[in-house]
Amino acid sequence: MTQRIALVTGASRGLGFAMAEDLAARGWHVVAVARTVGGLEELDDRVKAKKQPGAGELTLAPMDITNDDAMAWLCRSIHDRWGKLDLWLHPAIHAAPLTPAAFLDKKDWDKSIATNIRATGILIPMVEPLLQAAGPTAQAVFFDDACGGEMYFSAYGASKSAQIALARSWQKEAAKVGPRVRIETPMPMATATRARFYPGEDRSQLADITAEGARLVGLL
């Protein structure tokens, strides 16, 4: 059976971590990208500790998705090694602190644009040929969070909404020629990011990250 290759950008924590772990358990070879080396190493340790016959493996890629040269090198490496990409999951996000729009911090605003919008727009043209090489079953998956226009979600909400708008354009453009572009809305999860956004929330009512990751992988 031909090995299935997945690229997960933002794999060192949260939903990206959970989905990368679940994909590896299902036999995928996962290229796990994140800036946080420690998070990637923890992911690798968990995958190896749970490895069963038929399980997949990881390739750790500790790099910043806003580094164009690094991303171009990674995509070229995927092409040279496997010649294709069956799946791209893009949960990577910069979640700027909540603040009124009139008090936006320039550094957080610039980082939100660079990570959430610009990097996505740079990656799509790099990744699309790899997905098309895998044939009609290849998929790219983005993750919506309907915070745009909400009070205090200025930088995060605006940049996340722009990212999803970009994904929706690609989705329509690729409908007949591939790849299949999906936009999923995860259930509210007990992530560190959500804890910063909603510090007084009852976390016992939130979805378990590992279970939600497995549910979303199952949809693919």
C-alpha cells in the first residue's frame, strides 16, 4: 500500500498536536511543523510510546511558517522524498491577547498578519502542487473560529477571518481540479489559548483535545 503523507503546520500543541498524533496512530507518515522544539519532541515521544504494528512515523520540522525560505525548502524536501502530499492540516495560528481595537499592540498586530494571513497565502501555492500530485483524494483542511467582529478579539478575530476567507476562495477555485479544500469548525476545547481568552470558563464543559482531534481526523 502506498504510504500516506500528511503535513501538519502547528503540530507542537493543541489541536495540531492531537491530530498529528492520531494520524500517526492510523498509519500516516506525518511531517510535523512548529517553532516549539520541545512540543515536537513531546509529540514524537508520545507517538513512539504508543506505536503499534502498522502505525506511522513522524518527521519533525522545527521551523517558523512565516519563514518563506524554510517553507520552500520543506515543500521541496517533501517533493524529493515522496513526490506528493495526501493531506495538509493547517491549525497553526497566532492568538494575540484580547484587547480593544483602539488599543491594538503593533507587534501583536504585525505577528497576527504574518502568521495567520501572509503565511497561509504563501503556503497555499507551495503546497497545492504536492496535493495535486497525490490525486483526487488529497485534502487541505483549515479550522474556523467565528470570533471576527467580536468585542476584544480585534487582532485574532480579524486575521483569522481573513485566513478563512482565503481558504474559501481556494476551496471554490479547486472544486473541479483539486485538491479538496475543507473548512472545519472544532468544538470548544480545553486548550491553553482558550484559557487565555476565557479565564473564568468552566473547562469541564469543554471537549477533550485528544478526542476532538480524533473526531476531526475521522471526518477525513
